Amino acid sequence: MKLSVVRIASAIWVIGFVLTIFGISPLSVPPADLPLYIGLACITLVPLIFGPRRYRVFGATALGVSFLLVVLEFWAGIRIKEQLAHDRRAIAEENQQTNATATEQQKP
């Protein structure tokens, strides 16, 4: 019974990993997939704790991969947020310059 639960959890992790990496949500912007990666990390605890040696090795490796994905997704989200803020500032500066030029040309 315990081994079958470990096998099922391992299979769920592999399927979830493949789906998240190869496009379950290709249009999502980081950190949108962060909950999926955290869920995958939680699933790896089952083989890591309850499995025989080879499943524990798989669980430890999968946990490491899941945490790496969490960190990368979080980092990508921070970079996108910074890029959006930079773009907003650039657009605001451009609008101010355009407005200043337009009002100077209208003055007699």
C-alpha cells in the first residue's frame, strides 16, 4: 500500500513537471506558475519520506528541481516587475516631453 502511494506521487510529479515545463500555461507571465512549482515540491515529500531508497533519491532530486524552479520563477517575476516599472517611467517621461513641446509650440 505504502509503495503504491509513493509510485503514484512520483508519477504525478513527473506528469506535472512535464506539463509545466512544456506548456500547460504558455501565456502565463512569471510568477504565475509559482503555485504549481510549490505544489510539485510538496508532492515530492511523499517519495522522499515514505519510499524505499531509490524513491528517496528520486524524491530528493525532484525536490531540488522543484525548488530550483520556484527560485527561477520568483526571480523572473521580479525582473518582469522591474522591467514594467522601467517602461512606465519611460512612457511618463516621454509624455511629459511631448506635452512640454506641444505647449511651447502653441504659445504665440
